[in-house]
Amino acid sequence: MKICIVGPSKRFFSGITNQTVFLANALSKRNEVSVILLRNLLPRFLFPGREHIGKDQYIVDLSPDIKVYDGMDYNSPLSWIGAHKFLKKNKPDVIIMLWWTSSVAHMQIILKIMNRCDIKAKTALEMHEVVDPLEESILPLRIYSRLAGRQLVREADFCTAKSEFNKTKIAEIYGISENKIFVVPHGLYENYEKALDKSQSKKELVIQEEFVILHFGLIRHYKGIPHLIKAFDSLPPDIAQHSRLMIVGEVWEENDILKQMIDSSPYKDRITLEAQYIADSLIPKYFSASDVVVLPYLRSAGSGVAHLAMTYGKPVILSDVPALRESLGNYHGAIFVEPGNPESIRDNIIAVYKAVASGQELHYQPPQSTWDDIARKYETIIETLVSRSTTK
């Protein structure tokens, strides 16, 4: 089949960029794949991660046999015309658009109109968010996000969700049948799986403590990091003195709150806040140095960081919210806690600490969820839809 993927370029790099690259590369093994990259997503000053825009810090890249249009800009009709010419030249049978924020909705709607006029490809929307948490909290953005999302979802031939829970929410919010939505889970981050020597990683990160607790990823309100700090603050002194809490990631929200909490912590000298975007080359170092990954999310449609932790076989303490329970329920290293409950987080940190201190090697086999598996799921869905349309 001829398949075109539409997702963000490496200029505004995020986990969705990774997903675009991994999906395109996996599908290209058995299909003719092209990619339209969304290059400039919004005005630079509005993007919380503006410091890393355009930096080349990433190990993932598209396979050389994939045709690439790089790319569409939010404010450039000329770039939209270029995307149209690219579509006409490659004539895809299916266009798969990744949805995660309404800031790119106008570009995706333009592509839909172009397709409807003269390409006539089947269209799919891969839903990474039901509604972005920040957009949901601001009334004008919430209204625009719902309206734009509804137009895209309803006009798509099919949508994919990361879990059955998200599938139900998408159907409810956007008013479509669940029969139109297929569950295609997150894949493991196979490109990052090279584990490093733990002692050397700790030395390079200047970590002296025996036990390392890691929270990794964008720092946002819904990640629940204050609850992790409260849990760390309540650790028994004999455990805290041997522990290091690493909060690592680019700050989008709650920077002042976290700094105040750390400054007033009884163990502030054992808490590290690395408030910056972490280059891909350093990811193996942080996960290799850690003993446990803690993700105390208050809500989640899915977690790329959780899949990174599974890639490294780490124990993961994470909130028991439906999407995470569904995606990590078969992972033996997953420890689920009540959302927003520092005591439960603390108790499970202590349990992992004692297991490590007793000499247990806590390394778990991740469930099989390769990108080749995900590509085959897409191929099956597409083939089913094509066969349905040909028999009508």
C-alpha cells in the first residue's frame, strides 16, 4: 500500500515526533511510505519548549527510502501548496494524521480538504490525546479544540486510540461510533534500549547515593510531581540518606511550585531538579542510573516515559488511571498507586528500596509491543476497510 504519515518534524521535537518516525519506519518495511512533516507548529514565543526548537539532539530519523516533505508551517500558505503538490505526486492510498494538539488542526483540516478534492485517499486520525490538558483548562482553546477535533474525527475513515478507555472517551467527546475507532497501543522505544553500566552512569551524572528515584519527561501540572516530592519528604531518614530523587525534564508548568517545595524539603540536598530538555543521547544514562521510575500522573491518555521505563526493564510506580492500567497491566514491573496519594507512593518506594538493598535485581521483561507489531495492526485495519469499500 501507499501510506502517507502526517506528524511533527524534529524542529518542534516531542514524543509525537518519535511516534511519527517509528510508525513511518515500521510501515515502510512492507509499504511505500511518504511523510508530511509539520515544521513550524505555532509562534515560537507561545511554545513552552522554545529553548530546544531547531536543535539537533535526537537519535531517531526516518529511513532513507521514505519520501519526505519538510514541511508545513502554521503561517505559510505556500508551504501548504507544497504539501498538496507532494500528495498529488505520491498519490497515497491512506493518509494517517497524528493528533495531539489543536494548534496544528488548521493544517490538518487543509490537508483533509486537499485530499477530498483530488487525492481521494482513505484518512485516519491517530489520537494521542483526547483533548490536551492545557487546552482543556482554557475556555476559548477548549471550544476551538473540540470543534476542530470533531471535524477531523468525524470526517476520518477511522481513528486509532492508545487504549480502550481512550476509545470510549473519544467516541463520547466527539460524538462518533466506537466501531470507527481501533485500539493501537504505544510501542516500545526500541531505539533507546541500549543499557549502560549503572555505576558509570551514576558517576557521570554526579550521583553518589546508592538508590536513585527517577521522574523523567515534561514537567506539567497533570504529571503530579508535587505528590512525589511529598512522598520523598516523608521517607524514613535512614532510607532518605541513601536516596537521590532525580526530577528531569523541560518545565512547562509549576516551576515555581516545585522550586519552593524542594527548597523547603528536609531532604533538599538529595533532590535534583534538572529543568531542561534532555538530548536523546543522554536518555540511556538516566534510565541506567535509576533504580525505580515514578510517574504519579493525575490523568493520562498514555505515557511514552512509561514505555521508556519498560524498555529498560525498570520497576515503575505509577498512578492507577485507566489508560495506564490498560497499557502497563501486563508488565510485571508496574506498581500501581492511587492518584494523588503521597503515602502510597512513599510506601512503594520503600518496598523497592528494601528489595534493592537486599540484593534483588529488579529487572523485568517488557511485554511484546514492537513497532512492527503496530505496523501490522495498521495494515490489518486498512486492508479490512479497503475490502469493505470494494464489496459495497
